[in-house]
Amino acid sequence: MIRLRADSDRLRRMLRRREVEAVLRDVPDDVFEDVLELGAGDGAQSRLIAHSARMVLCTDLNEERLVLDPHPKITYGICDAEDMPYEAARFDLIYSSNVFEHLPHPDRALSELHRVLRDDGVMVHVIPNRFWKLLQLALFYPTQVVTAAEIVLPGRPARKNEARPSRGNNLSSDGPSFLRRNIWPPVHGEYTGHVSEFMGMGGTFWKRKFEEGGFDLAGRIRGLPAHSPYRFGLEWPRRATESLGLSSCNGYVLTKRGYESSVARLLVSGR
């Protein structure tokens, strides 16, 4: 059977696994007591984080995506990062991946995160960067050609993700029409256009946002994977790109301003 692109779910899980491994590679088992993961979706990363935690609260705002697989260390909940139903100073690790760019009001979320994070706790937020944005724009039309080829070639397998989900990542706004999203690349996050999104995916932008929210940037995660949003699944260009020190996301390690975290030092040591 003809398949021009990788299986999207399998590739996504591989990339998320590599991401968590890069974040937690120097962190011992069960070092965290109570972890909150935002935007967890199917919980694949929560199950990996659980190796380093005694308890993980796996949450997502979109209840259609939250998969409630039983796990001895994981509980589940619907959570709006801008209005959390959790008590103050509960969590010693807060983790998110590809979430902050989808928040309409990240300042509100940072205020809530500051409230529910322990004084000696740590946050890790993985956010797409400008290299990812360039790949999204540069590969859009080549991807449309591949999509057309998959449609017309005989013997192609049915793709699991052909049907567009009823709700996407930007829950506060309507997605583009079928025609619009197939002739021009859509804006990925909660931005007004591609220029503002490119600027908003910069490290300086988020460093300023975090500092305004009362956090110190303890360091950044190195070794995060390189990928585009189109799931081609080609390993040799990925590895070549990563060998140049490029990745598609920035990983930020944050602590409350004026406080220290011994685990934060583990997250950024030797990087």
C-alpha cells in the first residue's frame, strides 16, 4: 500500500516521548510529589512524566481529547489554564507542551500558575519557536502536493486523521474554512496573523512574559526534537537538523521569582 507520510499518531507520540526524555533525562524517579500537566490530550506524556512523580494530574480543556486510561499514578481533570479549580501552592511541577501559543490570555494563565505552584516548585513549558514557524510556512505548498498525490494514487491506505476534529486547539476562535485552510497556511495559535505569530514564538517574547508573571527563567531545555507540523516522518533530515543544534520548540524552565528549586538545577544542568 502507498503511504507518502508517516502515521501521524505514531510520529506524534515518538516526538513527545523524545521531548519528555530531553526534559527529564537527569531527574530521578519519584522526585516530584504532585505534578500538573496542562493540555495533556491523550495523556501519553503524563504516563512518561509519571516515572519521575508520585502523582500526576493529567488535564486538558478539550474534553474530546482527554483519554482516561487507568494508571496508578495518574488522575484526570478538565482544566482551563486561565481559571484553575485547584488550591494554592499544590504542585511542585507544572508541565505543558505546545499549549501556551493557544491561550487567548497567557498573562491570566501565568497568574493562575503562580498561585498553584509551590514556592520551591518548578515549571517546564515547551513552546513552538520561530524555526517551527518557518517550516510551517515553507512546507505548506509541498504538503498540499503530497496530499493531492495521496488522494489520486491507487491503493493508498485510509488515513485516520483525514476527518477534521470538531474542536481544535484554539477553542476560543473559529477555525478557517476548508477552502481557506487549503490555499493558505492557517495561523497556528491565538495570533492575529503570521507576522505576529512569528514574533510571538521568539524566546525573548516569552522570557518577558514569564518575568511579567512573577517567574525567573532558570534555563532552557536542550536536545528537543526538530519537526514540522506536517508529519513527513523522514528521520535523516530531522537528525541532520538536530545535529546543527536546531529544534522546533523552546523549552523553558521557570521558578517563582526569589525562590530556588533543586530540581530546576537538574533540569538545566549540563545543557
